[in-house]
Amino acid sequence: MRKLAIVLMLAAGTVLAAQTSTPYRITHTYTLGGDGSWDYVVPDPPAHRVFIGRQNRVMVVDQDSGSLLGEVTGIDGAHGTAIVESAGRGFATSGNDKSVVMFDLKTYKALGRIPADEDADAIIYDRPSNRVFTFNGDAHTSTVIDPRAGTQVTNIPLGGKPEYGASAGDGKVYANLTDTSEVVEIDARAAKVLRRWSTEPCKQPVAMAIDVAHHRLFSGCRSGVLAVSDYEAGKVAATAPIGSGVDGAGYDPASSDVFASNLDGTLTVIHQDGPDRYRVIQTLQTAAASRNMGLDPTNHRVFIAAAKFGPPPAGATGSRARGPVLPGSFSLLVVEREPAR
């Protein structure tokens, strides 16, 4: 019996190793074209579509065919999109005019404009409080919105420059503060900050994903580190290396894989062996400057914004060394795991 148990344990370990080492690959490239820069890539799993902020509009793309379903227009400085399915409404930040455009999820027509704050950037929906939260970088605030009334509730001072955030589904909302290298915890119903903690040794946290089952937050930092926070304890519990220039992150509970999309044209895939144990299992080459991603946990696809660039300007160095976007080259990459063999 003891020998049989050992054999079964070894077999289980072999299967697990095969599952966690199965590589990801780019399975589709949807060429979308269109002018303008881009920012957050936000999947909408129930409707099988993806929302992409494109400077003066939000593009809505069919996940399965890559076709353009429509656009939300009238935006000045498009960044993020929040989906409130129960209200049939979406909310898109318009950063240059400090507002949020509320739109119909079926027609994509604007329904109203809600005042936010300076540099309205990322935006998320918190289901328990039934509120939308923007993260306003230059203002160091979060705007709270009632999605049914389509009105601003308040602005919450955060004490630092927020980037992306996440809802824990328990009445708490979290956000990265990039200038202070902290995570801030918000009581969604009371609309106030409860706690904050350092992400050291991870500096300049921007991207965020969450594992609600194990109460872990994943902060992707511009210093090339992923910080894993135990948000019950309010402290960093683990770290892992990632590519440079991260701007997007995701966590798939089905595979226990964490993703970080990076400016250097890589997607870092990190496997969660335990709540506080992580290892890089793949560095997938994507495309130059492809740092924005979204994960659909229902079909386990990662969607990454990409484009092709012309020659850099003469004498340009560092972040300015990238050339202009080639016309018509903007695309959406679909990343999926190779079938197990």
C-alpha cells in the first residue's frame, strides 16, 4: 500500500509539472488599425468582447473574430473602461477633461458625462458596493461613481499617485500608488482609505491583479519586480522577476498563473506554487511596446495590444528611441496555452 501511495504521488507530481510547464503562445493576431495611442485592455467575458482605450475613443472588439463591434466616442484622453452589466452601462475615463463618459453597453452611445478629477486614468467596478472607482493620477484621488444614477458620489484623497486597482469582492478596493511605492486599501462603502503598506523591494507599482481565494495582490512594478501582497496582513509576502516597463497584469485561478505584459516586448508568466511561492515558467516574446493586456478568466485568453513602429527619430535615446506607429498596424494579440501533450 505504501509503495502504491508513493507511485500515485509521483504520478500526480508528473502531471502537475506537465500542466504548469505547458508553454503559452500567440494564437491569433487581429489587425484593427486606426489612429491614436492606446491604454487599458479590458475583456468583458459575458459578452465575449474587449474594450480598448484609443486616445479619443474606446474600441470594442469581438473576442472570437477580432472584428470591430463599435466605438465609444467623445472621449478626450481615453484610458480605462469599467463594465457594469447589471445596469447595462459602461464607464470610460476621459483623462484630459477630468471626466468619465457613461455609455450604453449595447449601442455604445454616450449617455452622459460625469465629473472626475485631474488625470482620470484607470477605472474599475466594485460589485459589493455597486460603485465605480476611478484612479486619478495627478490628482492623487479616486472618484466614486453611482453607476445607476450616473453621478459622482465623492473624491477620495489617496495620498499618492494611483495607477491600476482591483476589487476584492468583499467591500474592499485596492490600488497601487506609483510615486510612493505603496498599496492603498479603500473601504468601498464608506469611501475612505483604511490602510496602506509598502511594496518594497518593488518600486513604482503600476499594474495590479488579484487572487481572492488566497487573499493575494499582484503589483507589477517598473523596477522589474512583481510584488505579491498578503492583503489580509497588509504586507509583501513574495516577489518574482518580470520584464521591464510593465503596464498590465492578470491572474488566472484555473491555472494559478500570473501574467505581466511589458514594454520590452515580453509577457512574463509566473506560476503560483503556493500563496507565497512563485516561479517564472515562461518569457513569451510578444511585440515591441506591447505593455497593455487583459485576461479573460472564463476562456483563459490573454489579450495584448500591439503595433509596428517606424525608425526612431535621429538622436533619440531611452523611451524616446521608439519610432512612430506605422499606419494601420495597431492589432490585438491573443495568447493561449498550448494543449497538453
